[in-house]
Amino acid sequence: QHLDAHGLILKQGTIVDATIINAPSSTKNRQRQRDPDMHQPRKGKQWFFGMKAHIGVDANTGVIHSLITTPANRHDVTQAGELLHGDEEYVFGDSGYQGVDKREEHEDREVEWHIAMKPGKRKVITPKISCL
């Protein structure tokens, strides 16, 4: 009861997201090598070098309950299962998590996925909606 009164009990929902943590791509160090845990992904038309922080947050309280770091070229959807605490009824995510509900590792989860559409898909359906 004490934890619940202070908003520290995990509820039914989780918000998942990832962010790129930039790192210097320079090899001007003692080993004259790049950090092997850092990788170079492209986001849109821009290239980055670094790693990703994948975060799971309670949808009601905003309390972070999961944090995973991966090389930056690892796709968001591959880490979704690790970001859930297990008692969720629903999960919210951006378009990087498209298709998460169809992945084999989530077949047995009784979770309602609320994932944003990719921008290209939104453009395709917008004219149809405006005609109504």
C-alpha cells in the first residue's frame, strides 16, 4: 500500500522507446581503435556513431522499470520483450516497434499493442480519410 500510495507500483501499461547515445568516432586513443560496442546506424538521412538506450516506462507513473543498452545498429523492435515487466495489459511504442505483435517471441503474450504508424504509411491512408 505504501508503494502504491507513492506511485511506485507498476500498473497495467508500459511505454517503450529507444534513443541513440552519440560517441566520438575518433581512433585517437591509446589503442588507436574505435570502441567495439559502438556502431554506426542511419536515422533518416543522417548517420550516427554510438549506442542505443532502450527504455521501458510505466505508462501511469512515468517510472522507468527497464533499461537496456545495445549497439546503435540494433533495431528497436528486437528489444521490446526485454522492456516489459510482465504484468502489462497494453504497450505503447513509436513506429520503430512496428510488427512487434507478429514476432514469434510475443505470440503467447496477452498484451494490447498500441504502435504508431510509419510516416510513409500515414501518407498513403491520409487521402482516403480526407475523402470521407
